Amino acid sequence: MCGIIGYIGKDEASPVLIGGLRRMEYRGYDSAGVAVIAGGKTTVIKRPGKIVELVEAVDAKTPKGHVGIGHTRWATHGAPNEVNAHPHQAGPITIVHNGIIENYQVLKKALQKQGRVFVSETDSEVLAHLVDLARATSDDLAGAVVKALLQVEGTFGLLVVDEREPETLVAARRGSPLLLGITDDAIYAASDATAIVAHTDRVIYLEDDEIAVCRPDTYRVIDFQEQDMLHEEQRIEMQVEAIEKGGHDHFLLKEIMEQPKTITDILRGRLDANDGTSHLGGLNLGKLFYQRLSRFLTVGCGTAYYAGLLGKYQLERMTALPVDVEYGSEFRYREPVVAKDTLGLIISQSGETADTLASLRELKRRSIRSLGLVNVVGSSVAREVDGGVYLHAGPEISVASTKAFTAQVIAQLLVGLQVARSRTMSVIEGREVVEALEALPDQVQQILDRRDEIKDLAKKLAHYDDAMYLGRDALYPVALEGSHKLKEVSYIHAEAYPAGEMKHGANALIDDKLLVVFLIPKNGLYDKAKSNLEEVAARNGQLVVVATEGDKDVAKYTKDVIYIPESSTWTQPILVNIPLQLLAYYIAVKRGTDVDQPRNLAKSVTVE
Ligand code: AGP
């Protein structure tokens, strides 16, 4: 979703801003712009479409100032065109904004009555006018921003500059992520650490309702009463190489290929083979809590939701506790009944998804303890949960989530193992889970090593317009995730069913134009799944099957079999998902879609 970057320091601002915007391209956007102040004048350059268009325009104008702000916009209010692109201006004031101003229509009418003229259809433009108006009665820009924001309802990650005060950059946050990057002679402000990691690893994360007043070599954080807020600087551990493609054509392939390492990293130091359990330093729960615990409630969106649904099958088996799984966008508004002694599991790669974050806050309001299974260190979910497990998957740049899904499933297994072992699971059963997890990196690598077979298959399948993914039990959520991935990156219509449900309606869809991806590795439900497979084959469905190495039987139904190594049922769903990721990737490449930044999608959905 929108990305913002600001710079104030000794260097030229525009290359820093463009570099930061490029790093945030992965978040998804449809227009971009920068504003730079030089010689008391602000130059604003913005373009619809990709950043490369903006770069040409910036190169042509070469604004030379040392303070500036930039933005990638993902349209919410108003079409993705040049006028609606940020920055927005009112007189000498220029702003960039992430979030939504909920009362903008009321504010806009009142401002228009005072003679203010609006040029865009955006909600954000009111912020420029409010600050400009407040500036007339304030001592400085920071005071004007405070006065303006006191009138605003909604969310903002906001950067403001004033051409009369070029030694100041003001940043404000409510509900949209914002951090400051610090060096001895410059301050950076950004919605995303990737935008500044090439310049500094020293950061502070702003909290809601905080305002940062940045000057070239210093900063001050205040609240809405203009009281100083204390922040300790933190170090981000991200390396620049981690946010580059490293020789791959796309981030998506890089991230799929990284998964053996992802798994090793999330497991590092957390498995106890002797006691058949996991050690998780950040849960902050205690033994008594485990004994009282009555159920889990998992919340996530998109792929994180599917990871949660898969976790339900696993956690219920491990712990014998019920698990409810909710979409964040549904849970937050539907007045749910949440039992006492429930443990919330908040799953999010970014830790900034608005609906997931709001659901966490709803759980907190009800005094329900929650753990975060989050990838981005220091993100809003990570900071607001009672405890959690970092996924340690490294930056995930491709909009389509792959390695984070794998890590989210493993994180649930780790939590489940600890809970189960403190309740009824025997040490022997616990050791089986540990062994299965330890074997996983090599097994995933074996599948990745055969990716050319999947690439060839993808070429044959790329012309289909409709696809159906089928699996039973824990493989049903994998079918959902597989179909989600295909539709995201290839724009093919895809859906998923529990294989046993097909005969209740969806069998009517099967003909030779429907691609059916059937998940049937060897497990307790293999024979049942085989009957469902026969039902599809008998109706001429175009079958691709994911099966266990050595299973010759399934080859009777189709030539297109993708084999995965034999494995424990605890980790089998993770392995089955890997070829589905590769299949979606190679089909998308064949169809020529924008693989890393699919149309209409954003990496981190920070609006509801
Ligand atoms: C995944 O491929 C999607 N891009 C999307 O469904 C994503 O999983 C969802 O928006 C949740 O994001 P989060 O994990 O950052 O909360």
C-alpha cells in the first residue's frame, strides 16, 4: 500500500527520495511523486504509473534541495492519475499522506466555504489546507501540524514541509506505520524500513499520536500536547542484499527458493529434540496460563488466514483444544463471542494489516491475551501483542506471500508443540514433531531442485482460464492457498474445495476446460481422496496431481504428477504447498503478468 519517505540533511534530497520509493515499490502503487525545497521554492513532480516515469521527470528538472518528501500512492479516494498523486500542496505547505481521513468531506466543505480551492479528489489534500490555515496562527510548522491534526478523524502517516521553514520536516502518525532513520547529519522518515536501510540501521518507531520534528542533525518527538516523548533508538538488522533480487528474475522466485533457509532460521535455537518440545523466548505466558487455556482464536487476512486455517488442523490435533480462525475484516465488526481463557494468535507477515491490527485491538479491549506470529520486526502488531514468535523470514518483497506462509505454519507448530507438551502430549509424540521439522529444509530443497519439471508443466497449463484446487483435511487450506497464489500472480480464476465436498455441487463445473490441481500425498485419508480423484478423472477434468514420491497409482489418472518426498503428516502440508507456489510463479511468467507487483494488489494493506 502507499509508501512514504522524507529526508532532511546535508545530501541532495531527490536521489534519496527516489531510492526510497524504489525500495517500496513492492508494496504496490499506481502513481508516485516527490517534493523538494530549494532556494525557498518547492518543486513538486508526480506521475501516474511506475516510478521509472517519475525518475525521468525528476532527472529533467533536477531539483537540488536538501529537504524533501516522496510518496507511492495506492488509490483509495480518487482515480490513480497525476492530479491525485501525492505530494499535495496548499500555498507553501506540501504533504504526503498514508491512511484515510474519515471526516474529509466535512472538512473539505468547511475549507471550501473559507475560499480554499481543491485540485484533487483525494481525502489527503484537506491536510495540506488545514496545516496551511493553522500555520498563520502558529509559531512554527510543528505547532500548525498539531492544530491541524486535532481536527482530523481517521488514520495518518504524514510528512509535512513548509518552504518558509526549510530546516524542518514534520512527521506524524496515527494508525499508519512511520519510523525515523537517524544518522549524525541527516534524518529520514519512512513508512517502511526497507526505504532507509541503505542509509542507516539506527531507527525509532513512532507511536500513534506522536509527531516528530526533524532537523538536519537532530529530532524531537512530541505528543498532541506538545510534550516531549522519549524514544530509545533501535537497530534494524536488515541487510541491503536481502531486499535485492540476488540474480533471480523476480523476488517471488527468490523468496520461494529461499525457503530451506527460512525454515532453518525460524527453527534455530527453538527445538528441543530431547524433551520433544520447543523453546520460544517471547511468549510471556507461563505454565499456569497453559493449564487454564480453553481455546485458540486465530486472526489473519489472505495468505495469513490460510496459514491460520492450516494451523487449526494441526493445533487441534496437537493440543486437543478448539481453534477458531477468523478473517480480520470480519472479526473486527461482527460482535464475536470470545470465551474467557482464549489465546489469540495474530498472524501477519507485515504486522501492519489494518483489519488484523484492529482485531488484535478488539481482543485487547476484551482482555484476551494474544501472541503475534509476525515477520516484520517492530511492526504495529509485533509491538502491541502480549508476546509472540518472530518468523525470521527476512524481508518479503513480492506482493504474493510464499516464505512467510511457510514460516507462519511452522510458528504455529512451535507454539502448538509447547502448549501440547505442557498439557497432554507425550515426549515421544513431541519428538516426532521435532524430527519432522528438522527434516523439512532438506525435503523442501529436494522439491526446489526439480523446479524445471514444474516450469515445463506450467508452460502446458498457462492457457487455462479456470482452475480448481482440491485437497482433504489439512490439505484443504493448502488448496485454498494454492488457488490464492495462482489468482494473485497469473490472474487466472481459481478456487478451492475440500475434495470430499465436490459431489455436493462443484462437480458440475468439471469439464475439459477446467484445470484441476489435486493434492493427494500418502496420508490417513489417501484412499478417500483417491475416490474423489476418480470422480474428477471420470468427468474429464484436466488433472495435475501432487503425490508422494513412488506413488505409481495416481499416474493412472494423469501424466502430470508432481512428486514430493515422503514426510510426516505434521509437515506434509508445507511440502505440498511448495510445488503450488512454483506452479503459480511459472504460469504467471508464461502469461507475462507483473509477477512481483500484480495489478490492483498491495503488499501491506494498511486501509480497511
Ligand atoms: C498474499 O499472497 C497476499 N498478498 C495477501 O493475501 C496477504 O497475505 C494479506 O494481505 C495479509 O498480509 P499480512 O500477512 O502482511 O498481514
